[in-house]
Amino acid sequence: MLTEAILKGKVNLTKKAVYELYACTLCKRCEETCPCDLKISDSLEIIRTKLVNLKKGPLPAHKKLVQSIERNFNPYHKPHQKRLKWSEKGIERQPNSEVFYFVGCTISYYLPEVAKSTIKILEKTGVKFTVDPEEKCCGSPLLRIGEISLAKKLAEHNVKLIKSSGVEKVLVSCPRCYKTLKIDYPNLLGKPLPFKVLHVSEYFSRLVAEKRLEFRKHVFLKVTYHDSCYLGRHCGIYSEPRTLLKNVFGVEIVEMKKNKEKALCCGGDENVKSAFSSISSAMSEKVVEEALKTGAEVLVDTCPFCELNISENLEKTSTKLKILDLTKILEDALNQDS
């Protein structure tokens, strides 16, 4: 009803009201307990699009992200030509590839080690892959704040780029990129994609099942896995990361009390973090508290936003708990003990 009232102009959208409508991380956790099965996250995205159309949104902090995406094709004010600075020569635009690896902005500029681990696993399994320096922001930050027009242009560019490579599968590390390509792009462009989109945990699980990927080194770690909002509640992937961890000799998995559909949001959403940093920090503190109760040595995640946000809070504590991306553990388990 609120959504309908806002769309029809029946609500006085004060500055405070607009800020409140942008404070949500869109994590969908409330939807898991909603007795009316309301699609709150989808409704807020619709409302934010309306706010942009009315020139009441996005927030000032968000406008800086938009400007950077317009100029640099990433939200971080980083040079586009340095997007693949981390990569080795010879992996770009490879012909006859089995998969297109869509790296994403956050991994490219802040967590390149995730991309490197992913590529080492692909190379070890003999999977032919390609990356492309002309990859641009997937558009997720724009879609979440209501900037649909620019997001559509990015979608058109990325789909055309991937299609030109001739691949049938697109591999994605970032859950936000994954959801954007897999779910948002077909809706945004009004047609099915000419390729299949897979998260790395899905693809590597399939390679394990096909005996193309085997973990032979013992990795003695007690870990707890954090279900990121976009991979979990948005896209329904819960078992694959856990299955992969169970296939690594020596890894002991201990679950947090709140896991899977009920997992806590870390508050790492780039739009909330840029405009509501205190909320973002408080939310990640709760995740750290949950993880510490398990007695785990390592908090395993599959989301670069979670890793960056949770890392900030871990640095403030005296705990020995570390956070690692799933692919790092998988890479470490690839080689036999010497």
C-alpha cells in the first residue's frame, strides 16, 4: 500500500522520508519472517526509481557513485584502463573459451586476490577461460538506488561484450554481479540472455562432481561460513559453498546460530555504506559477534562487500579470527602435500 501511495503521489516525501527509504540494505532478511509474504526489497527498488524520476533521489553520497560510473565505469573513481591491472598477460580475450570470467569492480580494484585464486583454479582444472578489459560495472549500485537508465546502458554493453566472445557460460565471483547479470539483466533488457550465468561456487561444485576438480592437500581449519544476502536470500545458493568446503580435507565447518535464510546482513551494501556508515559498521559488528561464538578460526565468505566491511571491524578487535574468500581456501587445497 505504501508503494502504491508513493507511486501515485499521495505521500509527502520529506527529506527525512527520502533518507529513510534509502537506509535499507535490501538484504531481504525481513522477508523471511514477513507473515504477508511482502516483497519489500523489490518494492523499495521501485520506490527509489520513482524518487529518481521525481529528482528527490538518489542521496548526495550516491550521486558521487553515479558520476564515477558514468566517467570510469566503476563506482570507485578508479581509472577504467587499470581494471585488469592485477591480471597476467595472455588471459585476455582468449578465443574458443569455455567460460567468460566477469570479474566485477570491487574484486578488480580492491580484492584482486579473489580473481587470482579463481583463475588459478580454472587453470588447474584445464578450463579455457577469458576475461575482457572492456568489462564495465554490472550496474548493481545503480539498480539499487533507482538509476535505471544508466544501468540499462551498462547491461547492453556487457551483454554485447560477452556475446561477442562466443561463450555459453559466464562465471561470476561477486554475488551482486551474479544477481544483476542472472536476474536483473533479462528483466531490464526484456529478453533472455544468450548465455548462462554461474556463480563460482556453482561452477566449481559441478567440476568437483565431474571429477575435474579435486582437492588433495589437507587444510586444517575450523571455519564458519557466512551466507551473503545476494548469494543466499536473493539467489538461493546455500549448499554449494558448504559442499565445496566439505570436500577439502581437514576443514571443519561450524555453523553460526543465524545461518542460511536467517543469516545476518553485514551492512556492506555500497550504497548504505557510503551514505549510512554507522549503520553499516554496526551491522558488521553483529556478524563478527556471531562468528566469534562458533570458535572458528576463519570466517569464510563469497562476497567482496562482506569481506571488506567485516575486515574493517575485525581490525578493531583483538581476535585472531580471519576472513577469507572461499576461493582462497580452495586454491590452497589444490596441491598435494609435499
